[in-house]
Amino acid sequence: MEYVYAALILNETGEEINEENVTGVLEAAGVDVEESRVKALVAALEDVDIEEAVETAAAAPAAGAASGGSADAADDDEDDEADDEADEADEADDEDDDEDDDEDGGEGLGELFG
């Protein structure tokens, strides 16, 4: 996470996000820097507009909260009801399977292998 924070600090201060600058920020923060992680971060951020990414990420939770907690609660209730119905169906299937097993009269694996 420190590596991402270093990139965000560089972006905020208007500095270029390159290996040297990321390493400098991390070392100043007292982080044991792994060169491979720095290279991977710089490569991953090469074509990313960080300002746009931050705005998009900041807007996403707000959009979910704006829809209201009651909608989320309703979704949870629907999910719970669906889970309960699925559980009941599974129990009914299990009971049917048990009855079928009793009717087989112990043939069990013999039926599978002829």
C-alpha cells in the first residue's frame, strides 16, 4: 500500500511518477524498498490518469450511499428469502434421495458398475 501512497503523493505534488521518485518517497518514509515492486507500480501507472481514477473511485461509494440504505436492506432481505427457499428445496431433495435409497434395496454401487 505504501507504494501506491508514494505514487499519490508524487501526483499530488506534481512530480513525475518514475522509479527514482517513488523510491525516494518510500525511503524518506522509512520503507524497505523492493525494486521490483517499484518497477511494477511505475509500469502499471504509465497510462493511467490518476486524477480521473481518484475522482471515479471517490464517486463510486457516494453513488451507492445516495441510493439509500433501505434499498440495500431490501436487497439483503430478498437475498435471505432466496437463500431460505433454496435451503428448503435442498432439504426436500435430500428427503427424496433418502427415500430413493431405501427403495433400491441395497444395490448401491452395483448399479453404477453393472
